[in-house]
Amino acid sequence: MAKTTGAEEPLRVRMYRVGFGDFFLLTVPSPTGPQHLLIDCGVTKGTTGRGDIGTLKAAVADMAQETDHKLALIIVTHRHMDHIIGFSRCKDEFEQFEVGAIWMPVWETQYDSKIEDLQAQLTALALDIGTHLALAAGNTPDRAELLAMLENATGHDFLAGGALGVAGTGGGTNAESLRLLKEGLKVKPTYYHKGQIAQLPKALVDAGLAAEILGPPPVDELAFMKLKDLRKGVGQYLEMSERRQEQDGGAFRPFAERFTATPDDYPASAFREWLPRNADSVQPALKDLKNAVAALRKAVDDAQPEVLLTAVKALDGFLNNQSLVVLFTFRGKKLLFAGDAQAGNWEYWLYDSDTPVKAPSGVLGAHGAQVLGHLDFYKVGHHGSTNATPIAALDAMNQGFVALCSTQADTFGSVNNDSEVPRIPLLAAMSDKATAVVRADQIPVTLSGALGNAVANLPAVPKNLPPGRGKLVVGTCCVDYLL
């Protein structure tokens, strides 16, 4: 793909195909030559193991050549593996870049001990649950889904690394990526939340680019993050500092030692609920008591997978809601990059409300309606997940925008329970409004070493768009939208 030069060249949004992960390069023409913005760089293999198609390093090399190792701005939306693992996996390449500025969400700030402590607790919680599941039986309910979400939260491959968790076969971890971004690129990041004025580098301002921060909510709006007191409300039954898998023969014990007891610590009458229906004695026979204890133990064990799934999904949603949401304006064109923002993040800037609700029924706020009613481009939220582009938001979007969806089919979820990613009804509804909705897995990959090609039965990327709607061009591992 030829480099854009000159102030009259179109703005270009490039979506690299790496599998299930965000990797976008925004190229802004200017009188002094193209200015480049990188928005995320990651991938994850997902529940099925097929989300990483093996093109990330080649795509980063392509981006490095395209930009001549110069990035005016790096935007990191949030700390999930499918958005940041590329920075540590390709550390040697990124260390050669000249970077003008780095933007991250306020939830990554290094200058607030409360935020640092919270993120450390989130990571420790993910590592602890992942350690347990890595040692658990392979038939543990929801194990694959849980491990995939925990790998995305940490960058650790728990199956490869067992109880300790190590970097996956591609290399890198989320922690290493964050260290590089915060300390290794010779630029101190700026941390943003809604309400702050975006400070673009001068080269981008001179080129005519403007940016508005729409999300995430500030740190005092935890209610909008759909989570309060994670360690107490969700993680309190996962005593992280006390791991006893070895002494318990691999069994997972959800409470700390000081909170545990044995059946002998309770009177026999405490187990009457678990005795056979015909038991008529307050002091049951020893055999019946043993059966009751076994029934109670089974009930607790059966409940643990559901408890873990709830905890991990809460963690996953909280990290997604940290997403930096940015609206760019260039030559009157509006481009919305929403990261993986979920309900709380969207609600905070869409509605004139002080309190988040699960099913908002009011009209959108004036500014939210204005933003969504005048879009030219939309980076589809959360890879096309059903929980990341609210129905009210899609309803408010104008006709004719172009959407790019960084996704890989058969990575997360299932059509059998309406959880497939990307969610087919969502993309269908979006297609009714958009000029084009292009999925990354529609792009044929011609790079050596790639593990996947375009998904069967998907249409080719459209070659022609209506007048005034720009142009789509397919490259060796990417698609460019020129507008």
C-alpha cells in the first residue's frame, strides 16, 4: 500500500487483520506529510483457541514500515490482551519508534495509589482464579470460557503455564505491555476520562484533526462501571493470599482457613434440610448424616462454577468499561472509536443521568444524540459483542456511516445461546443503517505463516461505495477505509 502524502490526500483508517483483536492505524494527511495514530495492538486466541491467526508480528512490521517508525500518537483503550499484547510481543520493534504522545484511560494512571491498588487487585484476582482453573479437571463447567477471559485479562496462558501462568506461545504479557507503554517509549502517557480536554500533539492539530474524550467515566463514578468494591462484592470468597491446592489434593477452597469449618463443628440438626424426606428424628442415624453432609458438599461444589463465572464476567466487564472512547473530527468527518466500552461507559456519556440503570428508557442526552447522529465512521465496539453497542446507540446513529469490526468468527460464544461474537443480529441491524460493515475476518490474508483465511460464506469486502462515502481497499493483511 502506497504511503499517503500531501494535505489533499484522504484520511485513512487501516484495520489490520490479526484475528480477535484491535489494531488500527489512523493516517492523517498534513502539509508536512502523513501523521500516524496507532489505536491498540493486540490479539487473543479466545475460548476455541482459533482467535490468534498468527499475523500480529507481520502486521506490526508492516505498520513500522508504513510509518517509518514514527507515531504522532498511541492510544491504548484498555488493558485487555486483545488490545495491548502486541506491545510486549513486538517489544524490540516498538522500542525503535519515535512517539509523540501516548493516551490511556484514567484507570491506568500511575499517580493515584487507589487506582494502582485496584488494578493490582483485579490482576491478582484474575491470576488466582486462573491458577485454580488450570489445576481443575478439564470437564469443569465453563472452564474454557473462564480461562479465555482470564487470559485476556492478564496475557498469561494458564494451561501452558499451569498454576503459575506464563506468557503464551506468541510471547508477552499484559503487565509487560503496560510497562513498555508507561516507561519504555520515552513518553509519559496522559490519562483521560470524559470531561477532560484532549491535548493532541501539535502535528495533528496543524493537520486539522480534533478529538473529544467521551469515556471512560471518572474514577468517582464507579456505579457507571457496573461494579463496586470488587474485592468485597465479588472476590471475597477467593482469598487470594491463601492457596491450598496442594494440601487439598487439587481441590479449590473458596474461603480462607480462618473461616473454614468441618461438619463436626455443627449440630446434627443443622443438616436436616439435606436428610431424606422420611427422616423424622432430630438426631439422625450416622449413615443419614454422612449422606446429608455429602449432599451439602455436592451442592456447594456444583455452585462454584457459577460463582466463578459471575466473578470473572464482572471482572471482564469492569476492564472493558475502562475503555477510552474517542471521537475524532477531520474536515467535518466524524470518527468514533469506542474500544470495548460496555453499558456503564456508554450510559455515562449518552444519557443526562446521574445514576446508571440496566434498562434506560429516557431519551438520549442532547450531546450523545448529536454525536451518534452525525457519524461517518464507527469502530464497532468490543469486536461485535452484543453487550458493546447498545440498541439505543445504534438506533440513534445516522444512515450511511462505514463500520469496521475487528473480529474473528468462532473465537468466543455460540449461536446456540445467542452469545456468538460477532453477534449476527447486531451486525445485520447495523448493516441496515451503514453504507458498509466490514469484518476483519472477511479479509484474505496473503502473509506467510498466517493460520487463517477469510471466513467461509462471508461476502468479499465491497470494492465500490456510493459517491461521497469514501473507498475501501484490501491489502495483504489489512483493509483501508479512505475518506
